[in-house]
Amino acid sequence: MIHEDMQSHRITEAREAARLSQRQLASRSGIAQATLSRIEQGVRPAKMNEIVILAEVLGCTIAELTGLSGVQQRLECVARATDNSSMKTMYGELSHYMELDAYLEDQGISPQI
């Protein structure tokens, strides 16, 4: 089971990263703004169909919103923070690309070389 506090935090972070208000996200996703507010507050967990829609609208993976990922368990981030980037930011970016790679692999889409 997904821990609701972490799920709500991830959804809020993804929405803010996409630079959308709850109202804008509601309009684009078809999920009521009041429902999004309850999800972000941790009052109720997002249903899987809502997570799928949110991931698509926010341009992230389902794993990034749920925290359920095999990639996250394997990921080791060794980086040096430069250009005012924090390790958390660099980890998040690397994680995003690894999640995308894993998703493409799962879909049978091989890289074009």
C-alpha cells in the first residue's frame, strides 16, 4: 500500500515542478480541484486511474508519483553538485531519466543508435 503522506507530497511536488496551480491541473486532468486538494493534503489517497491521468498531465512517471519503483531501489547517485544544483535535484533528474528508460524498456521500445 502506498503511504498517503508521501504520495500526496510527490503529487504536490510534481504539480509545482510543472508550474501548475491546482485549478489548472484540475482543468487539464478532469479531476475536480476539491479532489486534488484532498489528495495533496493527504486526506484521501489518489486512486490508480487518477495517478495515471496525473502522471500523463504532469509529464512524469507513475513510479515518480507513487514511489513504487524497481529503479529507485537500484539507483545509486554519485554526483558533484555544480551550478547551484543540490544533490536532491540532481538525484531527482537522474531518477526521472532512469524511470523513463525502464518504462521504454518495459514497452519494448529500444533506443535508436
